Amino acid sequence: METKRKNTNVPVIIDFDGTCVTHDYPEVGKNIGAQKVLKELVAAGCKLILFTMRDKEQLDDAVKWFQDNDIELWGVQSNPTQKKWTTSPKAYGKIYIDDAALGCPVILNEEVHHRAFVDWVRVRKELVKRGILSDD
């Protein structure tokens, strides 16, 4: 599905464990359906920024997951443009997708994992509702 670029430069902050994959730190967890929606966000012109507690080799593993799934990251652990206007360590974004965020839809599927993780079907519906993604 080709998504039209209509949200050029919208920074989207993405957590990793419990958000893109199941919670299996320090290993990379199982896929939970994030790839399709993340690719749609990039195709729509959004700029993905990985913002995770992982560091060193574990951060490299998370970045590799994005590369292996052909999902373009614009930034890792920071918004590349914000150093021009702030020294804050918090990554700036217009949208934050994180399993620990209040209001982020999560699902508990014991067959997949014993901890809740992001419900990407509901996240996509919310992105369509907000006009970030098209309902194609």
C-alpha cells in the first residue's frame, strides 16, 4: 500500500521494547505488528526517532531491527534538529508511541508474551483518525 506523503517532517518518537517488539530485553523480542504501521508513517512523511532505554550493544540490536525491517530511522535517542534550539535530553516529537505512555493502546496476549505490548491495530486507527495516515 503506497501512502501519500502528507505529513512531511512530523517527528514521531518510538520506544522499542513492548512497543515495536515484545519485552525480552536484553534480547530483541518477537514481532507484534509494528512494521506495517511504522513503514506507513515513513511513507506518509513522518520522521521516526527511536527513543529507548537500550544502550550500547542492545541499542545497536534495536537499530538493526529497524534496518532488517526496511524502516527508516531519522534519529536515534534524539531529534537531529533540536540541538539548534535546546539542550534538553528529552527527544522532541509531535507523537510519542510507547507501551508505557498513558493512553497508548496495549494488548495482553499470553500466547505471544506475558507482558502487555502496543496494539498496533488500534494505534493505526488513531493515526487515521488524527489524519496522520490515510484509511486506504
